[in-house]
Amino acid sequence: MYSKEENQKLKHEFWVEFAQKYPRKWVLYDTKIKDFSFKFYVENKKAQVHIDIEMRNTELRMQYFEKLTALKNILEEEFIKDLVFEKNYTLENGKTISRIWVEKLNVSVSNRSHWDEIFDFFYEKMNTLELFYLEYDEFIKDIEK
């Protein structure tokens, strides 16, 4: 077991090593859509890549989620299989968002021998989601506000 400080240090080392292995600028929050972002997530049982739609306005959030759902077949056939689409995902803080994600199970940020596997998963899946987004961003952004 790691102390809180050791855990923070380990996670910092993890992200530094990831950035060194795959040095590039990710889209992440720079989608030009407020509260629509791409995220990396890792813990001691799994790694995930998310598209999070976090607008407080439920109607607006649903419109963006429906846009992505309309592209689901293209997304799964041409980009990534095994995506999970969740219209109403509740965060730990109780906030409801829409989330689309893909995950890799049985990997741990605490186990350095898993890091390369996680890094490769992150790179492959996030890169693919970004390529999808950059190809379809005009369609996704075209909603009634």
C-alpha cells in the first residue's frame, strides 16, 4: 500500500512518463464546445478514455449526446469498437453527465509493469477518438442552442 504522498508521486511519474513516450498536444478540453471534453482516466483496476458531455443544461447535453449517438455506427465501424454510451452517468459528486468511453481492465497505475500497456491503450484510443472528432466536429457542433 502506498501513502497518499507516494500515490501522488507515482501518478505524477506515470503522467510524465506517458508524456515522454507520446509527446504531443491532445485535444482534451480544446474542443471549442463548452463542457465537452476528452479525458484519460486510470486507477488500480482499469484505464479508460472518455468523451464527457457535462453541460448543466440537460436539453443541450442531450442534443450533443444524440449527435454522437447518431454517429455511433460510423464510430464503431471505422474508429473504435466496444464503446459504452451512457446518456445519464452519475459522477461521484452527484452530477449527471453523458459519457462515452472505452476501457481496459486488469491494469493498474500502481503497477509499473502495466504502464506501457496503459500508455499504448491511451494513445491508440484517444488518438482514434480525436481523429473521429476532428472529422465530424462540424456535424457535432451544429445544434440548436
